[in-house]
Amino acid sequence: MNIENIAKLNSIFISTLDLENDNNIEEITQLNFPKWDSLAQAILIAAVADEFSVDISGEEFEMFNSYKSVKLFLEDKGFK
């Protein structure tokens, strides 16, 4: 993804998960980050859908389990 889209994605993760910075953001997963609960999951999905103007189906919600998988999801949607 380009720098602008990565910055948008990082901003979403930082604000949604209340991160202090984007150090090691690529290593964050739902399993290793306690603040990533069901409410944070819903907010994250809504924020990505809004910021990137993409429709996210219920089946695609499962992809939202790590920073890397969300990034891959966006790349698959055409955000390079």
C-alpha cells in the first residue's frame, strides 16, 4: 500500500485500540492485544469501511483479526 493509505490505516488502529504510537503496529493481532475486544472490532471495521469507502461483508469480518490481515484485505480491494 502507498504511504498515504498506510498512514490512514495506522491512524485507525492507533485511535481504535488506543495505541501510544505505531511501533510494532504490524505485529498486533486480536489474540495478542487485550484492548482488541468485540467493541474495538466493530469500531475498527466501521472505521476502515468509512475511511476507505469500501463495503465489508459479514464473511470478510473474519479477516479483521490482525493488522497484517486488514492491510491485505485493503490491498485485495485495490488499495496499493
